[in-house]
Amino acid sequence: MPDALWLSLAESFSSYIKRESDIKLIEQAYFLAKEKHEGQMRKSGEPYITHPIAVAKIIADLHGGPATIIASLLHDTVEDTTLSLKEVDTIFGTDIAQLVDGVTKISKLSFNEKVSQADNHQKMLLAMAKDIRVVLIKIADRLHNIRTLESMTPEKQYKIATETLEIYAPLAHRLGIFRIKAELEDRSLRYTDPPMYYRVSNMIQAKKAEREASIDQVISNIKILFDQSELHDFEIKGRIKNIYSIYKKMVKDSKQFEDIYDLLAVRIIVDRIETCYQALGIIHANFTPIPRRFKDYIAVPKPNMYQSLHTTVLSDDGTLFEVQIRTPEMDQIAEFGIAAHWAYKENKTYSKEKEQFEIAQKLKWYGELLKMSEDMDETSGGAEEFVGTIKGDILDANVYVFTPKGEVIELPKGSTPIDFAYRIHTDVGNKMVGAIVNNRIVTLDYELNTGDIVSVKINKNSQGPSEDWLKIAKSSHARHKIKGFLNKLNKDSIMQMGKDALEREFTTNKVNESIDDAFVKKHFEKNMVTTVLDMYLEIGKGNLSPKTVVNKLLGIETDPQMLLQRQMEKASRQLTTHSETGVVIEGLSSPQLKLANCCLPIPGDPIIGYVSKQSGIVIHATFCPNCKQFEENRLIEAYWAQDITRKYPTWIKIVGSNKPTLLTEVVTAVNATQTSIAEVNAMRTSTLEMIIKIKVSISNSAQLQSLMVNLRKVSEVYSVERDFK
């Protein structure tokens, strides 16, 4: 008896996969998956094999190739059955094995409490950067799971639906797969906000017959108008907007159901681009167009390749409806997105690398994803930062501006010329000194609007971005690059201080020899210091004594017993010579010490003493900007004691949105860490941001870092940093 499930699957791809060898291979994968999943059941009670078959059918609807269909059938076998990845490689080849491996690595992580959601999403996005077919399979997998969510617990339903709206639906949108995107959104809304889902659904159903009649009448009128104008070879379809898109307008745009203009839509498909504009002229000549509702996505396609003419018009009976006009090729891309571009054709030679390159060429944002993935180590701020960048700068981006050459650059809402410059190239951002928008000079905090033509003025001698740029930049990508530049600047400064300290020690000991990487590696590799630059950095941080380096260079070996005696003497001095500051100055019995107000150093900071004329010895953090102005002969080495029990004041600056509850949330987050607050100042800026400065009492730099990490988790906080006078 023929296998009914196999016949159903074979029918889904029979229209475009004809080669017998390909069909045999897919059939082999089907029966292997069926055998391996034998006895496994889904939560719904169905045999587990129904799930991979459903995923494979969704891929077939997108005209995915044999390899993608086979990987869809096997995508859970390596994780859930005895089948190994090596066996998959042996039977089906490396390409399919890599696809299965890619899906396996991201498919079972979603609700493992030991792994953060950011880590999960990061893995998926990086897998996508390596092979976009992996994420197509994952989207298909999620679509079937969302279709069968009834059998899950309410908690799982909410989590899966929320994740779908945050990641998978935007990905489907970015890939241009609108049919899948709309279904993911509508089905997810049912579990994330059931009251609104049913409210909108009922509103649509309440006058469904009336609206369908209105659409039918409009279509009939348009057909008559086209016939009169001798416009032939066209197809007209009508639809009512999907539930989630109406929900978004009602909730996010605060609109009433009756105020949604494009609730009804008519799609006109004509044979050529020229005919699209001819059809538009006929529509505008016979219906009343609504001002500012016309969009030409044919001349300027969306970043996901979508092309169409959009206009909203008023019919004779007072009904508003949107008209979309496009060619059959545009309609395919509107339905299937990038999948329509590389749909499987048996007479075409396929290469994964070529496909990835073509997609990056077609999808501007995908090229950005590849670039950000490659830069991950350089800008690394962890999984949360990476995912935040992708979601904020790519998935949620909705401002489209142009370079002077007409290239479209997509940015998040609220972006400035600084964001634009860093999207072009890191060096352009770092050397930027000004911007011109629409042929006039603008300030760097100018908010870009869709349609702006932007050019950047650069100066090779520019000192680079300042801390203030972090307040202006909107995109996570630009902020990462600015932070990276500033961190390197601070690192270079500390390194220079270390170099200067070593040179002073050389002068004191009348040493004229030089040191190289080989010398450093020989003597300090055990301390993870292998280069001269590493050594300067560790000296600047106070982790390595210049005296030790000179002794190694001169071959002075310290007697172990003498070394132990010195350590004991030093420990004794630390117990008796540090003041209430908690700072030790070796050789001084009761030094007059004061912590600098400009940098407010805390235990854990590398420190140095400055002998002042009025205040005794003032202790500064080595990274304090004022240290650059000090006379070298008045600097003195200083150390933190080992038995400090007191707390130290320091300032933290938080920049965030202008929402009324932000200050309360920040204070609550600080209190939750049992940190004492000494003073709070808050102000709103002209750029509609809030700057909050908090003076806290802290034990050491580790506790401060922990507090700052917690503050960065507060919703709508953009940046958290230590504040210096």
C-alpha cells in the first residue's frame, strides 16, 4: 500500500522538481526520518513525523531545492534520535549535513533556562549569516509550531508567540516572505494579546460581507475603466488587511478601527512596468486620491526587494481603499521575497557561496548582517548587545535615506548623520567633521527623515568621536563603533602611562638597554604578558611594577628568603601606614592623603599619587584626564590596602528615553543591588533624552561594574558610564 504521507509530500514539490535522482534522495530522507522518529509523538498526540513533513511542505511552497527539503525532513533527527551528523554526511553529503547541523544548533535552545534568549537569537542570526537556508528552515519550523500551539501550556504559548513577534516575523518581513510573515503575526497575537486579537477579529467579521461587497464593486468598476482605456492583460485581487497589521495601527498608532485608511486593499497585476504607471493614472483620474498616501516602491524598492505602486483612494460610496499595482514578477517577490529570487530550477548550477553573495547583493540589510557578524569580536559586548544591534538597526529599521549617488541606506527611526556615517564605514564615522542634508549644512544631532540625501564631510586629521557622540547616535552599530574608538583611546593612554613609568625607572637605574617581545615573553608569559605593548598596559594598570622589569633586564635575582621578608614588611606597612582613604604609600608612616574629587578613585582602579603644594598627596585614578597635565617628578606610587572595609563615593551617568518613569526605574534598580544612593540629579535634553547622574557609595570597582550591568538592563536606558568632573 503506498505511503500516504510520502505521496502528499511528493505532490508539494512535483511541479518544479522533476529529476528522478533528486526525488529518490528526498524519498530516502523521508523514510529515514520516519524510521528514526518512530514511536515519538508531538504534544498534540500526532506522530512526530507529521512535523518535519509539514516543515518540508512549507519549504516546497517557497520552491526550495532538494537539499533544503531534505534538511527540513531531517532537521530534528540529530537532536532527537540516534541518527548522527556523520551518518547524514555519509548518506546525503556535506551540504545537507551542514544545513542540518545549522538548524540543530538553533532549534532546541529557545526555552532552556540556562541559556539567555539573547544567546539563542545570536546563534540563529550567526547561523543565518553563514547560510540563509538555515533560517528559512527555522522560519518554516516556527510557522508549523505556531499553527499547532494549542497543545502547549499557556506559559509556553506566550513565550513562543512573543519570540515569534520579536524575531521570526521581522525576519520573514526582511526576507520579503509576506505570506508567512502575516500568518506568524496573526497566530502569535492570539496568544500574546487574546482580548485584542478577538476584538479585531470580530470587528473584521462584523461587516465582512459588506466589505467584500465593496471590494467586489471597486474591482468591477476598475475592470470597466481598464477596458475603456484598452488596458488588457491584467489581474485584480481584493483583500482585507490582516489582523495584526490592524492591531498595530490601533494600539501603537492610537487609531480607531474606523480611522484605518487601508483596511481594504485591491491588488492590480499588469504585464509591464510601463503599464503599472498607466494603471495608476487611470485610478487617479477616476477616484479621489488621498494626499500624501502615494508611494512609489518601483522606482525606489524596499530593502527586502519589494516593489509596487501604492495609493489610497476614495470610492464613489465613500469607502477608502488602498490600491497596489505591480507586475507578476513583483507579485512573486511580494509573496515569497528572496525565495522567489533563487527558487530552485533544475537547469541551474547551484553554489551555496554564490547564493549567499547574490542574496547579499539583492538585500542590502543582509549585507549589513554579514558585516556586523564579521565585526562581532571587534565590537563584542556580548550576545545581548549583538542581538540588540541586529533588532534595532536591521529588523526594526524604517528610515530610508540616500547617498549622493542614489544608494539607499536604511536606519532606525531617530537616526542622525553620525549613524549614517558609521553605516557607510567605520573610518568615515571616525573622521567625520560635518554633514550636508538636502544640500544644506546640518548639525550632527539632526534627525534624518525618509528621502533625505545625506553626504558626510571628513577630515583625515580629525581627533575622532567624543563622548558626546554617544548621546547623539541612535543606532547600536554606531554606538558600538564609538565606544570601541573611545576604549582604544583610553587603552592607549594607560599604555603611554606605563611606558612613561618604565622610562622613569630606566633613568633612575641608568639603564640604556632596550627590551623586545622575546624578552617580555620569556619573563612574563606566566602573567599572560607576551608583548612590549602588553607590558606597558599592565604597568599602566598597576598590575606590574617597573622595578620588576628593570631587575629582570639587569639579571638581578631576588633571594627567595629576602623576598618573603620584604612581603611581610610590606604587609606590616599596609596595616599601619594607610589613612582612612585606604591607600598605601610605601615608606611613609603617616602620609597626608586625599582622594581626588575629579575622578573619585575606588578600590580596584589603578591609582597614582600626586604631591601637591597645599593638599599633601592627592590620589588619582591613572586614567583620570588630569593626570596628563602633572609634572612627572611629583608623581609617587600608591597602592590600595588589602583590608578595606569603608565605602567610596562615585558618580554614574545614565542616558535614556524621556519617559516619566525612567528615574523611578533607575533608582529601583540601584536599590535592588543594596547600593546606597547619596545624591541624584536628572535633566531632560533638547534631544528628548533624559540624563540621570547618581552618586553612590560603593566598595570597589567590581561592585560598581555589577551595578552598571544591572542599570543597562533597565528598559529604555541607552548608556551607563562612570562620570568624571
